[in-house]
Amino acid sequence: MNAALHGIKILDLTRVLAGPYCSMILGDLGADVIKVEAPGGSDETRQWGPPFQQGVSAYYLCANRNKRSLTVDLKTKNGKEIIEKLTAECDVVLHNFKTGTMERLGLDYSALRKINPRIIYCSITGFGETGPYKHLPGYDFIVQAMSGLMSITGSESSGPQKMGVAISDILTGLYACIAIQSALLEKTQSGKGQKIDLSLYDSAVSSLINIGSNYLMSGKNPERLGNHHANIVPYQTFRSRDGEMVIAIGNNHQFVSLCHLIEQPHLSSDPRFQTNADRVTNRKELSAILQCAFEQQTTLYWKEKCQDGNVPFGAIQTLEDLVSDKQLHARHMFMTADHPKAGTIKMIGSPLKLSRTPVGFNRHPPEPGEHNEEILQALGYDQKTIEELKNSRTI
């Protein structure tokens, strides 16, 4: 059975996270992804660690399965020729070089579209290819700071905090997937390719959602509320007798259930707490009452009570808790694969569950240049030429 993107060929010139994460998802969906690096391997994440397994970085492994590896020196005439030949037969070119780099290499959209008018060309940069910041380098931490995300993360006492993962990279990778697949779909009607210009900064700002809307409507800078919600109460963490947990009340019916669950049904008719707007106004008073109740019992006790009472509940789990979670194992969210250098590797699986064209895990994250000969032979290079390219350090 063919995968959803079977027959789609991706030329992936990206490194680090946003671009590789995008191309990995496309590869999971069945696209043929050719990961291009400089000879020897130039994706910085190959050196990011520890942890390493037999010298292979866990960071690199997390975003590079289902790809073939080609090493090419883009600054050489022969290297540029290889990229041009691949462009002629690919559907998508994906890169995350700084603005202006691909133009200097002669591999920008205007050049490659002459080779393949149907090519979809996706550029991922820190700040986009237009505007006064277009030449600035983009790093997730900097973008989290500039985008407002850090200003709303953490508490007043903690000061601004970044998220625990590179969220602007992840968001940009997901947006890139959406844009590429939309362009592929549109091409089936128009027969034409197009350029996609994505930035980490734009993607991070787009994630402000209700907090951004709150400011645009009120003109009031939001507070850092820690584990509280700006618009909903109670929607926060609480301490139990032996740990911490989250209660997320989304409507009045759930609040009534919660009040019965903690054996204080009168709270739901208290004028201070009758509506969500009332509860937001009086969040400190309500939070104190609920905290006093929750710390009387264990997390497991409240988990069972909340599940029985249809009250949204979540224990705060560590990664150690996560890997033994029966739900995640039932959803095949952890997987193992054989790697030629690292041995058996463990990876987080795909959340994409397609009934007729399921995702597949067909290729381990490749070593640099692992598929050089395979790819070049398919382009028509003979063994003698491949050896010459290798000796000249073009590949």
C-alpha cells in the first residue's frame, strides 16, 4: 500500500531543527527525502550533546529519520550541477540558509524555477526574506524572546522564561509542512510551482493566539501567570498530598461537578464564582479554597475522582512516567530502529494516524553521505565520475 506522499521527492538543504523536522514529517508520510549536507556532515545537531549513542547525537536522531543522505559542496561547480540535476526531478526544494545565501550560490528560486517551473521552493529563515530584520540570524531562544512568548511564560517572581523545547522551530516546521502540502495540492490544478517564505519570528508571533487577541482588544500588556490561564479559572496546577496536578475547567457544568467532587457544592452558587468571568475576577480566593481541598488527598485519589466525575484532570508526568504510559504505547508513540553506527535506537513516533495510508518508518536517520553513490548513479553519474567527485571533495 502506497503512503500518502508516495512519489513526492524532496530536496532538503536544511539543518538543525525547523527544516529537518518538516522534512522528517514529509518522509514519515512517504515522500522521498534527500538530505543534503557538506562533505563530512554539516548539520550542527550531529555534534549537539550529550547524550550520544556510539557517537551519534540523540538530538540529530530526533528529526532525521526517513531520509537519504547526500553530501555536496554547494560552492563548487560540480556540486551546484548536482543540485540542479536533482531540482529537475524533485517536487520540493527546502532550505534554511540566511537570506541572500542561496542567491550568492546561484540556487535561489528564480534560478531553480528555470530548471523546473513546477518546483515548490520553501525558504525558512529567522525573520523572513523581506523587512528590516531579513539579514539577521534566527535562533529559537532569540525568537522566543522577541516574539512575546517569553514575556508571558513564567511567573512574576520567576521573570520571563523560555519553553522547555525549541517551540518556534517546531511551529515553523509544522507551518512549512502545511504550506508545502498546500502548494503540492494547488499544483495539481495549476501545474505551476511557487515560492514559500517562512520565518521563525512570524510563526512564533502567530502562536500568541488568545493572548495576542487579548492585547489587541484591550491594549493591556498581559501578566505572567505561571501555570494559571489568562481567560479561564480554575485552569491551573494544584499541589496534592504527594505531587502536582492540573485541573482544567472549561465550562460551568464542569465547575459544578468539581465543587461536588471536593464536597463543597455551595461554591458553585457563591456569587464570586458563579460564572467564569466571576471566577477570573476572584481567581486568588477560589484558588486558595481549591488548593486547601486538593492537598488533603493524593494525586491518584484525585485522578480517580476526577475521571469518575468527568472533571478534566492531568497528573504532571516526568519523561520517566511518560515512557511507561499505557495510552502512548497503545498509540505506538515510541519506536525502535536499527542504526548502522548507533545500534538499536529509540525514537518518539508520529502522531499522524491515517487509516488507509499510514505513516511508515522505513529509513534510519542517515550517516553523512550514506546514499551518495545510490543518488548519483540514479542521476546518471558513472562510478569513475563519482570517484572523481569524491577525490575532489565535492561529495
